[in-house]
Amino acid sequence: MNWSQVRKMAISLPLALLAVCVLVGINETGYLRSHEAVGALARSHDTRAALDRVMQDMLDAETGLRGYLLTGDESYLQPYEKSVSTLQRNLDALGQTFHQSPEDEADFSQLSQQIARKMSELDLSLGLRRQNNDDAWKFVLSTDVGKKDMDDIRATAARLIARSADQTQRSTQEILHSLMLSRVGIATVAMIGLLAFYMYLRQSSALQTALEREQEVLARERDRLEQLVRDRTASLSELANHLQQVREEERAHLARELHDELGALLTAAKLDVARLKSKLDLQVPDTAERLQHLTETLNSGIALKRRIIEDLRPSSLSNLGLTASLEILTRDFAERSGLQVQSCFEPVRLSDAAQLTVYRLVQESLTNIGKYANARKVLVSVHDYPNHVCVQVRDDGAGFDVDNVSPDAHGLFGMRHRVEAAGGRLTVTSTPGEGTLVSAVLPHP
């Protein structure tokens, strides 16, 4: 993370936290104000309902009493008695809603006094009627005192209802204001969310573009390295082929030198021994024995020279062909190692370099078998197919783990390089205790 990204984070993180705190504050403030407004609205509703019940009780009481006064029927007193029994309870409930406002408490006190005077008037009329004092209760009924008391009660109740309506309106406005704050907060959160999403998409796009550029750079670097590896591999292969060719040429040169120079010396020595035989007395035991030992030594030297020359550059390959040279090679190996060697060679059509590759492959395989395999039987085969030649060397020896070949196993790597340089493919299959199969496939020229 670079310095610019750290600086942007140092600026954007406090701003994001501040925005979150502001939004949470707005939301909590709106909730608290809405909660208070709902409570005030509920209290206003309770006040209005209590006032309605009190006024209903007063109307029921006055109506029932007037019906009784006019008709004398006791059934009209039922609404009066019921209203009288519930009026005080409704007044108490109404008084509990006015404990927070002094103005409301004053009006409620005045309303209670007015209701008490009105109820006293009604009780007085009821008492006079039951005493059959018609003139008295009619006089009371004809005066405007009752009407004035009811008007005062209605006026006081109207003031309380008006203030309750004002409180209801204020609570409603408070709720609407809180809803507006919540609306603004939600809109702000939505805008911030959209802005953050836009910035995220922009940052993601920039990051994707940077990743694509980095992948392109990495791809170009990978292609460059792969091309460099291919070039180096081709150079090393060319160098290995050159060194192998130089090695074979040096072997051929050394074989010619041994054949010409050393062969001439050994031939001259044998001629000198033959001349000495004709001039020396062979009847002397010591002389005859020494001449015989010298002759055998010269013959061994000539045989050793021939074997070294064949190992360096098989003359049979140039003079007799691949099949004959492989037969000679396997026969000599069987004589030296004492192993049972079976061979199956078909005439093949290969270039001189490919024939030398097959010869060296079989030679190296037999050398490894003689050194490491502890085998009893060996099978060497060369088969000619329409498109390729298959060479196989199989033994029943100790075998080895092909996945754990030592890095210094230069013989196997050399065989693989020879076969691949000739355009072929080498496969080595082996299991510990079950022998080894070396198989090479070379294409026809």
C-alpha cells in the first residue's frame, strides 16, 4: 500500500465515521421526538375522550332529570343516576391528564367547580320534585342559572378541547417533522450508498485495469523467459551435439592412430620375433620359452589394440553394417560377462549417425547391465516398422526407481540426449527387483 492510498484512507475513514455518526444521531433524534410526539398525541386523545365522557354524563344527567321533572316517571332517573355514579370517576380520569400544564389544571379546577354547582342544582330540583313542592322546582327550572352553568361548563370544556386539539396538531407536526428527518436520513444514506457503490465500482475497475496490465506485463515477461529458456536450451543442445560429434571424431581419430601406428609397431615386432625364431636355437628350453611368451604377449597386445579400437570406433559398423556390429557386440559381451544374451536384429534403414546412436545405446545399456544389474538373462532386439525403428534392451536384474535417479547418472542422460538429438524418444521402465527395459524409437530418415 503506497502513501497516497494511506492518505486517502486517513481522510475517507474519519469522514465515513462522521457521516455514520450524523446519520445515527438523526435517526435517534427522530425516533425520540416521534416517541414523545406519539405519547403526547395519546395523552391528547385520552383528554378528549375523558372530556367527551364528562360532557356526555352531564347531558345524560340533565336530560334524565328534566324528563322526570316533567313526567314524574321514575324510569327517566336511570340515565341520571348512572351519570351521577360515573361522573366523579370520569372527572378523576380527566384530572390525571392535566397534571403537566398549569393552564389546563386551572381550567380543570374551574370545570370541576362548575360541574359541582350544576350537579347541586340538579340535586336540589330532584329533591323538591320528590317533596311535591311543584312551585319550588318549577321556579328553579324556570330560572337561567342552570343554563348559565351549562354554558360555563361548555365554554371551559371547549377551551380544554381546543388546547387538546392544539397539542394534537403539534404532536402531529412533530411526527411529520420526525418522519421528514428520517426521510432525509434515508435519502442521505441512499445517496452515500450509491456514491460508495460508484466509488467501489470505479476502484474495482481501476484495480481490474491494473491487474490486467500487470498480467500483460507478467505474460510478456513469461514469454520472454520462455523464449530465453528455449534459446538457451537450443544453444545447450547444439553445444552438446557439437561436443558429442567432436568426441566421436576424436575417438575415430584415436582409433585410426592406434590402428596405423600401434598396429605397425606390433606387426614389426611380430616379424622380428619370427626372424629370431629362425636364427636362435630353439632346443634350448629357456630360449624357446621366452620366445613363446613374447609371441603370446604380442598377440595379446594386438587383441587389446583391436578391442580398444572397436570400443572407440567400431570398424564393423562402417564395414559390415548395424546388424553385424550389434551381433559382434552382444557376442563379445556374453563372452566377457558370462550372461545369457538373446538377440533379435532386423535389417533397418537408418542414417550413419542414427546407426551410431543405436550402437552406442546398446553398448551403454550392456555396460550398465554388467556393472549394476546383477542379471542372468539379457534380451536385445531391433525391429523395423513402416515409420520408425524400435530398439529394446531388457534384463531381469535388480532394477531401480526411475523417479529417484541420481543427478550423476550421466549414462542415462547421455543416452536420452543421443536419442532425442536423432529425433527419437527414449523410455526407461524399471521396478526394483523386476528388471529394466530401455526402449528407444527413432524415425526413418
